[in-house]
Amino acid sequence: MGETLTSIQKITDTLKQNYMPYAMSVIVSRAIPEIDGFKPAHRKLLYTMYKMGLLQGARTKSANIVGQTMRLNPHGDQAIYETMVRLTVGAETILVPFIDSKGNFGKQYSRDMAYAAPRYTEAKLAPICKELFADIDKNTVEFVDNYDGTMKEPMLLPTTFPNILVNPNQGIAVGMANNICSFNLKEVCKATIECLKNDQADIHKYLKAPDFPTGGKIIYNEEEMRNIYETGRGSFKIRAVYQYDEKNNYIEITQIPYTTTVEAIIDKLVDLIKAGKIKEISDIRDETDLGGLKLTLDLKRNTDPDELMKKLYTLTPLEDSFNCNFNILIDGHPRVMGIKEILSEWIKFRISCIRNKSQFEIERKSEKLHLLLGLEQILLDIDKAIKIIRDTEKEKEVIPNLMAGFKIDEKQAEFIAEIKLRNLNKEYILNRIGEADTLRKEIDSLSKLIQDDHKIKKVIEKELQRIEKEYGAPRKTEIIAEEKITAISKEDLIDDYGVKIFLTEHQYIKKISLASYRANSNHAIKDGDRILQEIDLNNRGDILLFSDKQNVYRIKAYELEDSKASNLGDYIPNVLEMEEDENIIFISEGNTYTGFVLIAFENGKLIKIPLKYYETKQYRRKLVGGYYGRSRCVRILSITEDMDILLIRNDEKAALINTHLIPVGKQRQTAGVQSIKMAKKSFLKTVLTPNEFADMDLENLRAEELPALGKGVNTQLKLNL
């Protein structure tokens, strides 16, 4: 029986060899756009349509376009058609559509409105596509082979305006993503012109805020927007637009955030109405038609429409956030950039396009000039040229004989030999030679342009001014100052009432309203379980949960379901994402974050930590390192004013101290002060509160300074322990 040989390969090597090429392909060739504003799928589709003559011609069936695009894009026809749908006028997905469409292409604002099959729809390129392909046949951009080497395709399109900012772009790659919002074309052109004139220009004056094809209202926060403009990351809020019909008592929503759909809004409204959280709406109707989006909400009597919309903005996607991530491929490398940096990279790209085009034209004009210089030689003696051609016996010797007779090169001789007999007159030749002076001036002008970035920028500026005038359109998205918004938080819509919170040893937490608890206070708990602690607070208050691994968790009381004493409550590991083998040992109310937690450790140290240390501006659910962790926590107590406590060691030595002796920690992880002396192999066993040693005379155990020595406990206290 032969041995089985198994090859061992490191997982890191496997990832490098098998996964990394895929990851790089997704990043570079699929999900992240380049400086022309296109992903490869968009570029291949539009270039195919351009080569099909759809810039000038009539519309053709979408199926035809999809089929032709497969020569450049080897993906399936459905993927290509979905790419095409997004670029159409009909879909309203991008701010400046590139495809003039006919038929049903669905809508950006609708999840369920399916687009028609490609055999039913027609399309051609929109007029603005002239700006995408301007001078593409003049070496403006580099061309590469397609996937099977049968044809060439452009690596980038020579867009004459910063399309990367004009249309929204979203993609998910491997380990990274991008989410670029759209800006108004006129504003982008103005901002770019200012950047061309002055690198330090404040683009906020010209590029006010994003603009979306679905309209809506952007809630403008200047600091937030400046951060997005500078870093390429951040978020802003956008909300729906509505009108109230007072006569018929209904609200019409006509524009919604770009990030949501009308169906998602309806679903959320229905859920809220069923849950009884929204009681002012009697009916919801989606009346979207050829005129555009319309969502109608019939209201009950005496409903204030503005107050209702404030609630809906808080509870539904009628107000949503757009998270910006301006991640763009520059020379094959992904970079997250601010807007000025993006415009700077686009200007570099556009300068390169104009320089390449100018060099191409110099070469073509130089070739033509070279031929005309040969024609000048003919002018000196037309009869000689005719005689040379007439006296040449063999056709193949005409060119060499002309070259020898006028001292011209082969190309010049070929040009002269091809002149028609009727054009061998002085007038024709003089007119042609007159072109040489014009060509010299043009070549000189182009040569100076190539060498001067300032002149090239002037050309770009004129192009942008023309585009702004020809294609610019008013903003679709309104801008409203954040100060003018009177928003309602979700917390404002939550009922606030007194509750009791119970913690059990087996890690159950139970929230019971005071009314329910008064009706029935008989607890149901599991066998062997017991209630460790109970606290009182309001339903909107914070609950701080201290664990035995020095983590402090924070949740709102309203995040727990209202329970009854007869129920077990919520199992804490299902509520919190806790570490393995982690247990909650103490809970504290966080209504006002006043008072202290007193923490006792096995090593005999105690510390008072102000509750306010656990309050953060950002609502963090987990605070790592919530208290000192080098000695096991024996007990945590909540105190609002100083009181007597009893410290008991494992060897039954005890000390009575007042908490005013224990210092207040300057940070959460302060180790504390030695409160009772430790003997060999001894440790602090527990800490008792006054109600736990009531009616006992323990004055003989009192210590007035720390650390306390500790004395033997009496028989009565032993029995209680």
C-alpha cells in the first residue's frame, strides 16, 4: 500500500497566487473609476456606441448595442445592459445622462420599476458625448488592444469637462470602495476655471454643494462640507421635498433622497403605522406616473403636516445620509482625494490630452508642409517637370527622375507625380504654395502651445466656458442651511417613563415599567439564578454595564423590550457583542451621569470613579479599559454621597471605613488607594454596604486613616457572613 503524498502550502502564498490577481482586477478593471469619470464597463459601452455612429445617427435597438459592446467587454449581455440603463436619460440615475433613450429604462427612485428587455428599447448617444470623444482620433489618449487583440480601445476618454465630479459613481472592490456624489455641471466648470487661474482658489464660492438627479434638499453644514471637499471623506444629509394640499388634507412627496427608493419609504411607513408609532396617516398612495415621482399621504383631521414630516424625516429614509468616499484610480493606483486634488489631477490629464493632440497636428501639418515645399521646386520650372515625366520611358522611373531633377525626396516626388494634368498651371501651384505660410504659422503656434502650460490652460478655460453655456442646467437639489432645520431626534419620539432594571447572576437583564411592576412584582427566574442588582431610571436613560473583563458597555433603556416580572427578560450576550466568557457584574443608571462608582479590588485597593468619565460625545456602546484590571474586581458600588462600608478579608479580618477617605480617580483606570493592609496569602473578600450590616455595632472595627489594619470579626458578623 503506497504512501499518500500531500503538499503543504502556506495560506499566505495561496492568497498571493490565487486571490491577489483577482483583487487587483476588481480594483483596477471593474469597480473604481478613473480620472475621466468612467469605469471600464462604461467606457467600453460608450466607445462602442461612438464607433457605431450613434453620435449623429438615429437610435438603434439596445440589443444591437449590447451585442456590439461584447467585442470589447467579455461580460454577459445582462451586465452590459444594466451598465447602459444607468447612463440613460430615462433612468434618471446620473445628473448629465450620456445616452438618449426611448422606452422603459426604470427609475433610480424606484426599486420595483423594472426596465424593459433590450429588444424593446432604443438608444443613441446624447449630444454632450461630443465632449467625451473630442479629438479622440488625434492621439489625445492612449489606445490598447481589446481582450482578444482584434481591435483597439481607449484607455481613457478625453473628456473636455471634469466628468468625474459631474456624475455620481459608486463601486465596491476588494478591501476598498468608492462613493462619489454628483455636482452641478455649471458649478463644476466655474470651479475648475478658478482652479486654472489660481491654485489657491476657494472653490466653495463656486461649487456650493452636491447636486443629484433626483433633487431633494441638502442640509448644509459648512464645516462638514469643507471637510468632504478637503479630504474626500465624510457625509451629509439630504431630505425629501413635499407640498401640503390644505383643501384635500394630504401631503405630496415629489422628490426623495438619491440614496433611497419610494418602495423603501412606503415599507418603513407601513411598519411604523402597524407599530402604532405613526397615527396621523390614514392612507398611503404611490401615484408615480409619466409626470414623475409622487407619493401621497392622506392625513387625519387636525394633523400638523410640518410636525408630521419632522417625525417622518427622523424615522424614515425621507431623510438619509450620503457617505462620501472619493476613491479614484490615478495611473492605476487608487487614491482618496479632496475635490481640489481631483480637479488638479483632471487638469493634468486634460493638459496631456491637448498636448498630445497638438503634437499630432504638428506632425500632420509638417508632413503637408514638406509636400508643399517640394511643390515650390516645381514652380521654378514647370516645363522641366513635364519634360522629365514625358521623357521617362518606364513608369517606375518617374519618381527617381523627379527626385534627381529637382533634388526632392520620394514623398515629395510622389505628391508631384499625382498632380492632375489640369493642375499643372502656375495659378494652382501658387495657391498651394500660399498654404505653406499658413502652415508654418500654425506649426509655430502649436509648438509654442505645447511648451506653455499657461496657454494650454487658457484653451481648457475656453472649452469649459463653452460647455457651461451650451450644456449647463440649473441645480436640481436645493440647499438649506442646517440652522434653519428644527429636527426631531429619534429619542424625542420615544415615550419616557420610569422603569426598573434587574440584573441576574445568570446574565439576564429585565426592564419593567413602574406601572407593570406595581401590578405584579413576583419575579420569574431560572432555577439556581438570583437577582444581583436593581436600579431605577427613565426609559430614555443610559444603562452602564460593567463586565469582569474591565469593559463598560452602554445601552439606552428603550433598546430593551418592555418586560414583566413574570418573564425572564433579555439574555445579555444576545443584547451586547461581548467577549468569550465575559460576564456583567454591575449595572449603573446613566440619566445624569452624576455620582460615583466605588470599585474594590482583591489586592485591597479601592477607588472612586466619577460616572461622568463614562459619558462620551459619540455614543460609544463599548468602552475598553473601563476600570483598573491588574487585580480582580471584588465589588462595584454606586454612591452619590459618602457612607460607611465594611471591608472583609478572606481571613475574617475586617475594617469599617467611610468612603470620604477614598480618593477620586483622575482617570477610569486609576489603581486606587490601599484601603486595608494585606497579610501573607490574604486578599479582600468582599465589601458590604450599611444596609447589609445594619443593627450591628461595628465601631470597634472603624479606621480613621488608610490603609486600615483590620481586626477580627465578632461571632454575630461571622454568622451573617
